[in-house]
Amino acid sequence: MKTEWDYTELAPHYLNRPDYAVEAVVRFCDLAELRQDAAVCDVGAGSAHLTKLLMARGCNVAAVEPNDAMRAVGMRVTANKPVQWHVGTGEATGQPDNAFDAVTFGSSFNTTDRPEALRETQRILRPNGWFACLWNHRDLNHSLQAEVEDYIKSRIDGYGYGTRREDQTEVIRESGLFGEPIFIEASYVARVPAEAYVEAWRSHGTLQRQAGEAFAGIIGGIEAITAAHGKVLGVGYTTRLWAAQLKD
């Protein structure tokens, strides 16, 4: 089961991406009243960045991931942990009806047909269950992040982030399936080795898609910029999350 987003070549680099802000995930879990052993379906679970945080809250997670290489990374990360991995997409998770207290999309909702993914979410949620989609965004007020952003835009005309940086409120409202969306935001600074920061860019699907054959060269440029900022970096990120409860 595949999507047009092919992360096979990017998968080995995904573990260098920063985790989501723990505060944002905790606030969602509290909002949704996800107690010990709550059933959560994490869609587009990839390398398990969100899956790990949900398990840390005591949730039982069904991780759904369409890409074989990404799923293999996630399975290694969560080996011997209480998570079951499945092949599926946001529009066709392969999960049973009314099975979950929450359905989450960590950096994956933008890769789906969002209205269809919301209908699938409704199908597999229990009554009064919760939907959440979230992304980690680079803080462009941070000097390194701003410099890299300017460089990318100088190399790719019209470079943009598509729906991943858009407000998700309207698409959730328009589905008619959920109550009023709630926005959660939390920022933090990650301390990362410079080489890990560059490796994280090698996993950047949006950049790869728009750069095409220039992708490797642009990564080289990012590496050169990063080298001027030292061996260990303090890099700003903001996790933005939209949550909504299934209507009665």
C-alpha cells in the first residue's frame, strides 16, 4: 500500500529529526483524557517520533505506516515495546471500526487526502474519540534556520511548504465530523550535533520533492552553512498541533 510520497531513500536519515515538543503531546493527551492503556492509532508513524511519546504516556499504540523502509526504522526504534505495526494509509488504515480513543497524524496529515483521512479517522474512532495532527516547524527567527531558509529559497524558485504549514482548522470544520478544533503550540530548543542537523535535512521530503536532481547539491550547501555555526547547535523548533473531538 503506497502513497505518492515515497520516503524510501529518506528513511535512514529520519532518526536525526528532532522530537516533537513533549509539552504539546502531553497537553493533547490531557485534553483527550488519554489514560493508561488508552488505544491510539498513530497514522504515518514513520520512525516512531510521535509513537514513542504516546507510549511514554501509557498508551497502547497501533502504528500505521505505508512505506516499508520507514516502517522498518520505526519497528527497530520500538522493538520490545507495546506497539503493533501495520501497513496502511491515512485514507485506508486497515484498522477495525470504533477501535481507538484517539487517532494521530505526526507530520503525515499533509501527505493524505485530508477529507478522506478524516472520514477514515471517524470510522476507526470510538464515540467521543479525538483526532490530532501535528508538525514540528523550524523556528525561522533562529539565525541558522533563517540562513538555511534563505539559501534554499535562493536555489528553488517558489519553494514552499504546502499544507504542512497551513492552519488545519478549516479542513477539520468542513468535514462536519468533529467539534471545534483546538490549537496547541509549544516551542523548545534542541541541542544537536551539527552533523545530525545536516542529516535531518536529508530526510526532508518537501525539499526533496521540490529540489529534484538538485537535492544533493542543496544538502551540500546546507552542510557548508552549518559548519560555520559550530559543532553543537542550539536549534529552535515549534510543535503545532490541531485537535478535535468526534461529534456524537
